[in-house]
Amino acid sequence: MKNRIFGLENEYGLIFSPAGKVYLPMEKILGYIFDGLIPNSWPSNAFLANGARFYQDTGCHPEYATPECDNVLDLVIHDKAGERILESCLPIAEKRLKEEGLSGTISIYKNNTDSMGNTYGCHENYLIRRDIDFWKVADQLIPFFVTRLIYTGNGKVLKSSGKCHYFISQRAQHIHEKTSSSTTSSRSIINTRDEPHADAEKYRRLHIILGDSNMSEYATYLKVGTSALILSMLESGRSVAGMALEDPVKAMREISRDLTLKKRIRMENGKEMTAIEIQRVYLDAVKEYLANEEEGGASPADQDNQDIVDQWEYVLEELEEAPERLSGKVDWVTKRGLITSFMDKKKCGLDDPRVAMMDLQYHDINQKRGLYYLLCQKDMIHTMANEDAIQNAMENPPETTRAKIRGDFIRFAKAKNRSYTVDWTYLKLNGYWEETILCMDPFAASNPRLKALIAAATPHK
């Protein structure tokens, strides 16, 4: 599929630190956050004027699903817009606390585990063709997804066998199956839930739940960009031979624990390879695919694809030679550098409570106190999304996907003070003059019925 729709869903961690002894249930705190964004809408989930969806997920986590995007950089921008939207809710939520005679600090974290060992996810969505063999594609993708955590992991200090260790990935320890339809009880590398949110005869949605949430825009760019290139290659009929892993779940955990990146993973054919070596096989296959496409004249490798390939190759080289040089680009490397520097200065170990606090504070989305954003202020982070573009994405959807129709409809309904219902595939005005508009094509950025509806309601001068 030459064009593709992408989306990210991030579940955020939430902590309330009271100034006094009054404890509030997290549902109450989450209600204040919702009020800061969507007054009087709690507890319903809501679509926003920028095309995104904001709602409560299992375990009382605020979740932000980006609008549909058709290029990777747009997705990076809209993912960051989700952080800014949640951050903007904090002052209003804390004001509500004070109005009720309470005080305290609300913190929102873009991470994947809490202090009790629970996990919450970052889910990736890729639109794929219905006519390809899903299970063959899944088998091809599993070794790639298992090993890409060497540049997509966000890092975590965890206790294992009574001793603290630094792990590359937060989610790796919580994945239990190769494939599964569940996202909670039996989390898998490939999720088999078949909800295309589009024409089901033409499309399927690939739902990936094993990835870490990334603070780094660069890591998000690589995570989605490399995965999309692999999918395009597989949809073209090409494959990567001999990469099946003997035990993918075990391999994922072993890779996450190996900071040297030299652990050799046993393959189904008896060979052993490192994660970097496996990634290079996929990189070479994609480079050959793009070269053949260019020679055939069917779909020249555009500048975006070439940049993803170049960055992928660069990251693998750096991971092999000197991973620390990726500080500011790869989350687990950046965070590890901060923690190591602190331990050297304070002469402490990974089991120091201050290290656990640093581990958490790296993911704080509050730009005034989050460690990631403090590094940004010191120009120590490689950013890709212009802040003006992020601010624009907080209000406006992408101009080239179905999200544009959704955003236009929501603005229209609010301007007319009309009750409305919105989902990924339909828009509905409720009550008198009821109107339902189906939006099954995620690539369509305009809808004639919506245009007519807006025109009919607009007074002529």
C-alpha cells in the first residue's frame, strides 16, 4: 500500500501528591483533568477538534489517541500535541482542587509502568491491505518488533532476583504471547484484534501493543517509520527469510536486559544473532526493496523514506560502536546517561530512591519540571517537531486525512450549539434536523455531505 494511515495511542500515568493528609481517588483527579479540556463531558470519552480522541482507559489512565496521519512526521507532531493538551489541563485541574478546599500536585507521566509493577501501553496502528495474508505478515514482523527495542526502548530501573538492574524497555517484561486478541490479560507482540475503522473489505488495522511510550521525537519517528517501511515491503510480496526466533518472548526480555547489545538470540533454524544483526537484515531488505521500486518506476523512494533508512542505518552503527553517542535521540540511552552521572556524583547505586525518582521524572510531561524537557531547554535533545507545529496540532487536524472532516464537523456542531456524536467512522448531529455522515475512507479529507450541511446552515449575505 503506497499510502498509509498511522495512529498512536498513549496511556498516561497519573499521580496526585496532596499537600495535606486528604487522599482523593484517582477517578476524581482524572475527572478534574477531563473538566480542564472538555467541561461537563465526564465521564464520556470525547473526540477533539483536532481529530484526536481523549478518554479514560482501563486502570484510570488518561489516554490520547492521535488523529489519523498519513506521514510519519505529522504523527510525531500530533503525538507531542497530545502531551501538550494533557499538560494544559493541569492548572485547571489544580484550580478545581483549591475550589474544593484541597491542595496538591497532579503529575502526568508518559511512561509504561507504575511503582506497583502494573503496565499501561503505547499502541501503534497501521492501516494494511485486507487481501494480504495477515499471519504470514505477522510471522515476518515479530523478529523485527522484538529487536527494534534497542532504539525504541525508554529504559527502566527494575529489581530482579533481589537486585536493581537497568533495562532497555519498560514493556518487554509484560509481553507474554506471540499473538493474542487481548491487550491486558495476555499481552502479545502482535495483537490480532480486527477493527479496521474503515472499509473492512479493503483494509485491516494492524494493532501493535508491545512498544514503549517515547518522550524522544526521534525515537517515535524511527519506531513508526521503520515499521511502515517493513509493511510496505511485505505488502509488495517480498519477505525476509530465516529470521524466525526460537522464543520471541524470551528473546525480547533477554535483549531488554543486555546493555552491551551483544547478546546472541537463538533463531528457529539454530543460528544465533544479535538484535543489531537482525535489524540489519531487515534494513538491507528494505534498501533492496526501495531500490527495486525506484528502478521499476512504480514508486520511487521519496525523500521521507530515504531519511528513515539513513537514520535507521546511523542508529544501528552507533548502537554497535558507542551507544552513549545516541544520548538525546534514544530514550533509554538518554535516561541511562542521566542516572549514571547522578550515581557517579552522589556515590550511590541503582537501588537509591533518588534514582527511582529520576527514572520517573524523565517522563513527566510538565515542561517546567520533567527531566526530558529540562534537557530540551539545555539543547541536549534532538527534536524534530517545530513547537509552532505542535501548538497548531493541538487545535487542528491533519489536512490530508479523514481527521479533517471530523475536526470540521466538531467545530460546526459546537458553533451551532448542537448535540453531536462522533466516532472514527461516523459523525452524527443529534435531535432535530438529525444527520448522520459515514466516513469509511480514512484517506478522504473532505466529505460532500458535510460541505452541504455547513453550507445549508450558513446564512447568505
